[in-house]
Amino acid sequence: MTIWIAIGLTAAGCYLLKLIGLLVPAGTLERPLVQRLSALLPVALLAALTAQHTFGSNSALVVDARGAGLAAAALALVLRAPFLVVVAAAVAVTAGVRAVGG
């Protein structure tokens, strides 16, 4: 029964968050600072999610082959490689580190 309570609270929270977003005055949303922050927020959330999935394992900090793959992808991005090359580099380096590591 507690799972249904959690689902209900989550649904209510999402609805209230959406309602609060609709009640914000338009003048507030047109401020340059708010526009810049709202443009950067998805990037920050994606970076946090990537870091959590790369270096987290349950409740422990783990540095393994996924970190090397992420570093390879970051290097490919710095070199302005196409997206498929970035993904291929991450996959190849991760697989290579796992193969060498055992």
C-alpha cells in the first residue's frame, strides 16, 4: 500500500509544480537572468545524471571503465567530432578498458 501512497504523492507534486509554473507572472519569465538559467538547466541536469550513472554504484563511488569511456567521449567532443564518433569512441574505450582489466 505504501507504493500507491508514493505514486499519489508524486503525481500530486508534479501537478502542483506544473500549476506553480503556470502561475508565475510573465514579466518574471522575460528577465534575461531567468532566460539564461532556464537555457542552462537541462544541460546541468543531464551532466549530473551522466556523472551519477558513470561514477555511482548503489551508494558507493566507483571509478571503472565507464569513466574512461566518458573521458574519451569528452575528448571527442572537444575535438568537435560528430555525435556517432563520440558514441563510438566511448564504447570502444570502455570495452577496451574492460577487456584489459579482466
